[in-house]
Amino acid sequence: MQLADSVEVNEQGHLLIGGVDAVKLAEKYGTPLIAYDVRKIKKQIRGFKQAFEDAGVKYMVSYASKAFSALAMYQLINKYGLGCDIVSGGELYAALKGGMPPERIEFHGNNKLQDELEMAVDEKIGTIVVDNFREIKLLDHILRRKHANIGVVLRVTPGIEAETHQYIMTGQSNSKFGFDIRSGQAEEALQQLMKNPRMNLMGIHCHIGSQIFAVNGFLMAAEKLVEVLADWKKRFGYEADVLNLGGGFGIRYNDFDQPLPAEEFVSAIVERVKELVAKYELKMPEIIIEPGRAMVGEAATTLYTIGSRKDVDGVCHFLAVDGGMGDNIRPALYDAHYEAYLADRPNALREQMVTVVGKYCESGDVLVHDCALPNTKPGDILAMPSTGAYGYTMASNYNRNPRPAVVFCEDGKSRLVVRRETYADMMACELGLED
Ligand SMILES: *Cc1c(COP(=O)(O)O)cnc(C)c1O
């Protein structure tokens, strides 16, 4: 097995994360530890913006914050002028705490709660991505009561199936998200929104899936959406200001994944939208994309301490670490495949094949299947790269294990951005039977 090209080591041969020795990080902060290389996040931010800048079109890169919604992350993207997607009141709260300007916040979700919509209206966020008829009604009631207005974008399902895992596939007609185009729902929603004086219909949105490697799915989605817009202009006189093509840009988890650079996705999308807009004689809309995984996924490495092992000859070789499905449920949930190496000798010869498991009381608590590693001893630090997206945000306290700490590393310095939970933290909501 080959290592990622991006694995950097110091003179001692130890893995470096943002210029910091990973073994020292584990000593200083303990494990499990999620360590981000901040430069990798910044590289993605620049990559997604650059192709839009080069093309000179109006755009917004809206970070899908469910991928990693730490306060530090909102603060970082805000510095770079990005927008963000939120999908709950909790994410909205965190985004605002992180200083995100409300007008650059988009609210997604298939069952936004009344309280959440009220909060979004009160905070005057930029966009509600309207998902269904009940939501239109609910939002209308709130806006009437509060004598308020808000920008909305219509989420549609274009009927495109991106090649990806079925749990993370959302563009097809039987998706739980958005208004279906084929059955006429999208058109019905358009007419309701056009008539509503409290909702400013800015455009349409689709999100075709996640961990997508080919640009083609995005081009097909752009084609479908612009066709729809051309039809709506003709029949209803509606012209969109915003074309939001969602996220889903793939990243490298292991050798089998070969993602495109952010710039290539964006320049292909921009070029196609320009062609389509010219063909149908529409005005050029602002293009919005919503990368989540691609913004942060490859930037983090999780460090674990190796503990016990179980070997049954010819049957199994389990190597256990001090974390697991509580800090990274993706292998158990999606059958996601990761790789791993040792922090103090990432380039050492890989002499054994093991299954890396966690410490949780589930047989499904596996982190890496068929992992080639050098011979290890308890106390060695295992590094699992590409754990920056949907790891910490999906973390749980199962078995009352505290959630890990998160550090940002850059130019040889580390900074704790999320401290490790304590046992007391995990009891904070408990009222018990007696006071
Ligand atoms: C999850 C999601 C994204 C981000 O997806 P990634 O695969 O993390 O890029 C973007 N837009 C919407 C609407 C989403 O639900």
C-alpha cells in the first residue's frame, strides 16, 4: 500500500501535521485527537474561489457546515468571505457565535422546525432553502406574524443519480429532499412563492449527492436546472438570480479515491452554465456551490493510541485503539474505507494485516478493515488521515466515552480549538431523580 503523497515527516521520521510532530501532539493533548492542518483548509477555500474569480462571474462559496461545525471553523471561513449552510437551529447558533454575517447564511433541511424558522427570520439570515409545501405554509405564517420578509431558494430534485453510496445520494426523484421536477411539484411551489410578497424568490437549488468524483453529475444537474429555468421564464416570466448547485465534491480517503482539484470542478461548472445561459437567453445567475467534505475532509488526521489486540490464527487479527465509532461512525454507518499508519514511522515496512477496531461495545465498531501496518506495540500512535469531515460532527457519547479534542495546526504551531469532553460535561444535562 502506498502512502498519500501529502504525508510529511520530520528528521526523526515522525508524521507532521501542519508542521507539528504528531507524536508530540498526542503527548500534549492526549488521544483520540483530531488534528487539522489549517493550510489544507485554506488551500481548498482558495481553490473553490479561484476558478470563479478567474471567470469573473458572480458567486458564493457556501461552506456546508455540517461537515465540521466548530466555532473555529466558522471564524476561519468568515475571514475568507465564504457563506455557510446550516441545517438546524444549533448550527445557526454556532455560525452566529462564530461571527458569520446573517446575510451569508443559508438554511437547509427537509423538516425545519417552527422554532428554527422563527430564529432564522429573527436573525435575518440571507436565505431559506425551501424544501416542501408544509415549510412554505409554516414560513408564511411566521413572516405574516412578524411582518417580515426573507430570501428563499427553491430546492428541487433534478432526477439525477450521482455514483455514490445510496445513503448519501440525494438528487434522484425518490429523495426525501426538495420538490420533484417531473411530477410538477417544483412548478407548483414556484407559483406559490412568486405570489408570496413576503418571500423573495432568489432562484433554485439542487444537491445531487456526496463524495462525487466526476464533474459530469454537476454538469448534468446544471443543464437540467437551466432548462427548467428557461421553461419557467417562458411560461411564468420568472428569471432566477441564483443558481445553487449544492456540494458533494469528492475527497481522497484511500488509494482508490482520485478526486479532482476544486478548481477543475468549478471551472467546468462555470463554463457549462455560461454556455447554457447563452443558449437559452437567460441572464447569468450568481452561482453558488456548497462544499462541505471537500473543504475539511482531507485536512484532519485522527490520532489514536494503540491498546489491546486479539489474534486467532487464520481467522482474525484485531488491533484496538482508544477511540472508535464514537468519534468516527462513518465506517460503521456507510462502510467508509480509510487507511492508517503509525505516527512515529509512517513510512515503515507494513508487515502485518489487521482490522483496526475501537473500544465501543459493538462488533460493528471497526475503523479500518484490512489495514496493512508495521508490527505495533501498545502505546504506539495510530494516525488515520482524511477524518476532517463528518467525524467530530457525528460524534457521540456512546458508552459514555467523552468526545475527543480538536486542534488546529499551522506553521509548526498547534492550538486547541475544541477541548476534550470531561465525564462531568457528559452529566451536564442530567437531573436525576432527586434534587
Ligand atoms: C450535505 C450537503 C452539502 C455538502 O455535501 P458534501 O458532500 O459535504 O460536500 C451541501 N449541500 C447540501 C444541501 C447538503 O445537504
